[in-house]
Amino acid sequence: MRDSTLFAGLTDIVGNRHLLTDPESLQRFGLDRTDFWTPKPCAAVLPASVDEVRDIVRLANRHRLAIVPSGGRTGLSGGAVAANGELVLSLQRMDSILEVDTVGRSLRCGAGVVTGHVHQAARENGFYFPVDFASSGSSQIGGNVATNAGGIRVIRYGMMRHWVQGLKVVTGAGDVLDLNRGLIKNNTGLDFRQLFIGSEGILGVICEVTLGLAEPPPPGQVMVFGLPDYDALMALLGEARRQLTLSAFEFFSDNALGHVLARFDLKAPFSQRYPCYGLLEFDRNDDAALSLFRYLQEQGIRADAVISHSDEQVASLWALRENITESLSARQPWKQDIAVPIPVVPDFIRDVGGLIESEYSPLEAVWFGHVGDGNLHLNILKPATWDMEDFVAQCRRLMMSVLEKVQSCGGSISAEHGVGLLKKPFLQYSRESAEVELMRRVKAAFDPAGIMNPGKVFD
Ligand code: MLT
Ligand code: ZN
């Protein structure tokens, strides 16, 4: 049990109702979407303002209490897990859209605003916020910034970093910083805003965010291709980029489609099955879509394609891709979100797929992701008869081989989900030890007592 003066201090800051210590809350606030750790926070605290966050961080410094910042907890790398008696600091009450600047085209909001509400506020004001993913109904903007979230439209619009104009943060030392002040141009030395984007909560707490807004895109169309192999998928990517204005280029393997169709009441895109599928979203252009299909035929690629002609068809084709995560979740998959250079994608999938089949059977590999960005999601499924411990041990061994391949082709161990706890043991496959040492020193500058999300990203 923690010092009662700590809890009295927290109650003074947020009020009794917003300091949660009941078992159900501790379970809920102590976990993200990963299943490999047992949640054990000492409490969850729910501040309503930047000043309250500052006071909590200062109090935690005095008590040397570790803080885990918490958004929608939709993360897949254990970055928001509290398994060591930490205090979970949830931003969920800081959920207001604070300002929409329709001339400057920006939106300022609390870090606890759900991503989908930003989409809606942008739309209501005649704009578009393009960072989007399957969990946008529950993920929060602060978490998106802290993980530099990517998603389905990176090929056209970039990742979260591209859209962050300003951040109000409380550092681990308890200082309030207004980073970049929401400006478009500001050349005044080091830009600490960029350090906080993708920092996974190890430097401080992101409290408010100013986002740039985009022009709404013209009406879109979606096409799904059934393809014989990954070489055909990459040929399709090259030609699609020449002929269409793409906003997404996604892929999934046939067993990924099988899991979605088994779990959800959705129609298969074709009467026959293909080894892999490409899903393209682009600005409406029926002629180019047709000539893209002809191009594949001219190349001797036996493919099939279906194109949307209504918003309902757009949604049902996207559902085949967006429901993959949900269709696998009950199997507690071991998830990887690697990035590899675009030209090596087919060989990489073939090599790793072959390795899993030959040495790790009966583990099942499910492939999908944002192949237009070189971002591959590899989910490994546990055979029903295996216990979790054996499964995790096998996955760790497999990952060593996979990540050696990632390293040797110049890829990254995490394209978008972040390092958290899950990928911490593998950081050296993507970052030099000198870089990790510099990260440690940067953390110490913002968080001298080391209370911010300790144990995440690196030790
Ligand atoms: C996705 O692209 O669907 C997400 O990154 C989630 C996942 O990898 O499961
Ligand atoms: Zn993804």
C-alpha cells in the first residue's frame, strides 16, 4: 500500500471521484490491447486540466512514483501497460475540441479527444483530418501523437507527425511547455515537439494538441484485387501509383480473409480464393481503374478485381481489411508491425513464410498491412492446444530470425505500433547502441527522476 499522503495529495488535486483504486478500474486502466502482462497499477488518476496534470507530475516526483500516461489504450506494444505499481494518468476527461481555426486550418483539442471526434469536427467545419485506422472510434489523439500513429492513408497523407502543429506538454520534471505554439513556421532552435511525437510517454504527458487540417479529398473509390502472388501485388502498386491518385494501398493474405469471413457476416470479394489481395482507395477514376486491370492482363498476371460504385460498397470492401485485427483478437496473436524497403517485400514474405512453415509448424502466420508504405503486419496465431508460455517462447525465438532479416534488409522492427514493452528486447535490430544511449540522456533531461513510463522502449 502506498503512502496515504500520496493518495490524499492526488485527491486534493482531482477530487475523490477521479482517483480510482477499485479492482475493475485497475484492471481496465492497467492494460492496452496486449495480453502478455498482468495489470497492477497502484491507482488511476483522471485530471481535467493541464494544471492538474502538472500538479500530479510534481507530486509523483516528490514520491518517486512512476506514471503511465494513458489514452484510449488501443496500443499493441504494451506502451500503456502498468504492471509494476505505477500510477496510470488517464487523459480521458480532457476530451474537448478547444478551437477550430477555419482560416489557419487547424484544430486544437485536449489529448483525450477520441480520434473519430476529430474526424467529425474537421468534417463539420468543411475540412478533413486524414490520420485514420480501425481503432479510431476509441483511440485518443494524445496516444496517437505519443505513438506517431500511422494507419491506412499514410501513402498519401503521412503519419501523425506530419499533422502536429503544436503540443502542450507537462515534462517529467513537472514543467509546462507550449511546444511550437501551434505555428506553421517557427525557426527558433531545437523543435522539442518532434521529440514528444512517438516518445511513448517516456518524456512527459501530452495534454493538448494542435493539428493541421486538410482539404476534403474528392469522392473516392475502392478496388480489391485477387492476385496470384506478392510479385503481382508489387507490380500492381507500381502501376497504380502511375495511373491513380491513391489514398491507400493495403494487402492481406488469403488466411487473413478466411478469418474475417469466419468471424463476420461479410461477402467474399470473388467466387474463387487467391493467395493474396490488394485493396486500393483512390480519387474516383473509372477509366484508370479499368486500364489498371488491363495492365495486369498484359503482364500475364491472372487477377480478379471488384470496384465500388456506392458508399456502401466502399464500406463493405474496407470491412474485409479493417476487421482483420478484430477477427484474430480472440486467438491472442503475437503481433509484429515491421517495415521493409518496398522492393524486398515479396522475397521477405516468401522467406519468412517459408521459415515458419518449415521450422515453426503448427504456428499460423497471418499477413496484412499497409504494403504501399512497406509496413507489414505479421500476426502469429497460437495453436489451440499450446499453452501461452510455450507460444511466447516460440514467438520470441522466431522473432529473432525475422528481425535479423529486417535488420539485414535495412527495415525497422516497428513501422507504426511503437516499441513499448513488446519490442524492447529487439530494439538493437533497428537502433545503434549509441542512439539508445542518446535516448537515455534525452529522457533524463526531460524526466530527471525517471518517473515517466519507466521500462518502456529501453531500460
Ligand atoms: C492495422 O493495420 O490493422 C493495425 O495496425 C492493427 C493491427 O496490426 O492489428
Ligand atoms: Zn497497421
